[in-house]
Amino acid sequence: MQRGLRVRVPAGRYRHVPKSLERSRLEPGVVSVKLDAPGVGTISEHDLSGGSETFRLSSLTRPGQAADHLAGGRAGPSVETPRPEEERR
């Protein structure tokens, strides 16, 4: 395991990234290199041997950005519709 790497993927640049080798009983013979950014999770993974899968994080939506992303960048006010039981009061 290596620590403190700087890694660039389509989603951005990350520092203090540990690099580890991963094996799985589900895929015997496959060895993967995995890069996990602090506070984000896996940002890159690729098979060294026994496989051909590759993963690179292409985008990231942080909490609080979801409304902007879903509204196409035009977040408006939040309106809550009352339930029928509340309207009777």
C-alpha cells in the first residue's frame, strides 16, 4: 500500500490518496489497483492481472449540490405541498 499520492481523474484532482491492491474470492486470479480519495471513496480502479475492468470517477455531486444539478443549475425555492389531512385543520 502506498499513501500520499496525488491523482487526477475526470472528476478532479485529489491529494493524500492511498493506493492498494485488491483481490476477491469472487474473481480468483484478478488483482486490481484501487485509489481511494479521503472523503470521496474510490476514484479509480483497474485490473493489473486476470481481468480488464477500468473505473475512473467522472463526476461528483456533494450534499447540497443535488438540487442545482437536478434543476439544470437553476435551483429555485423549495415549496412543500400540504397533505389533505393538514388542509382540513
